[in-house]
Amino acid sequence: MTTLKAKLKDDLNAAIKERDELRSSTLRLTLTAIQKEEVAGTTKRELSDDEVQKVIAKEAKKRREAADAFTQGGRPESAERERAEGVLLDAYLPQQLTDAELEAVVAGAVEEAKAGGAEGPRAMGAVMKLVNPKVAGRAEGGRVAAVVKRLLAG
């Protein structure tokens, strides 16, 4: 079984051979971010696939934020490239939850939290603790928090 990091390296080599500049530069930057993460802290270590996925998710999120910033700054070509890089990275991540799926998970957690005595806005932390493990890697934190807030207010 190949690791996610090994797959990224294989895909990078293929992209270089195919002279796919967008794919090769995106994968190169992502592998660099993974290596940085591996040497962060006191001891060098090999990241698990879950940890590699978190790095990829962080990189994809950076691309989306940069694309928004470039769009607002009137630089559509740069925004388009960032978007393309984000889409490329998304292919390595688990399928994202649809809004309806996310809402169903959050609604269940809200009920669970209420059954445990957590009410109103203060229940946010309790609900997030229940939801996060269920949606790990399949929905961005900000998206989850927005749904939790909306359902708690409702």
C-alpha cells in the first residue's frame, strides 16, 4: 500500500515528465509543506496519511484565500491559477460533504448536545467537539462553525 506522500511524489514525477508546469509546481510546493511539517518540532518524523491530508487541506485553503484576494485586487489571471491549484489539491482530499450532509451531521450533534444539557450559544464548543471527528477532512472548520451557529440560533 502506497502512502499519500508517495502518491504525491509519483504524481510529481509524472507531471515533470509530461511538462505539466501547473501540476508539478503545485505538487512541489505541497511536498515542501509536508517536509516542513515533518521537521517541525523537536524530532524529525514521517507524517501519517491523515497528517499529510491536513497539510494538503491547509495548502488548498491557502489557494482559495489567495484566489479571493487576487480577484478583489483585480488580478483575474493570478486568481485563476490559484483556483486551478486548489482544484488540483482537492483531488487528493476526501470527498467534501455537501451542505445537506453537513447540516444533517450538525443537527444530530446539536440534539446530542442539548440532551447533554448544553443550550444556546454556549453550546457551540460542545457541538463542535461532537461534529469535528465526524467531518474530519471532509468540511472546512469555518463552514462547520457557520452551520453550528445557524442551527443553535434557530
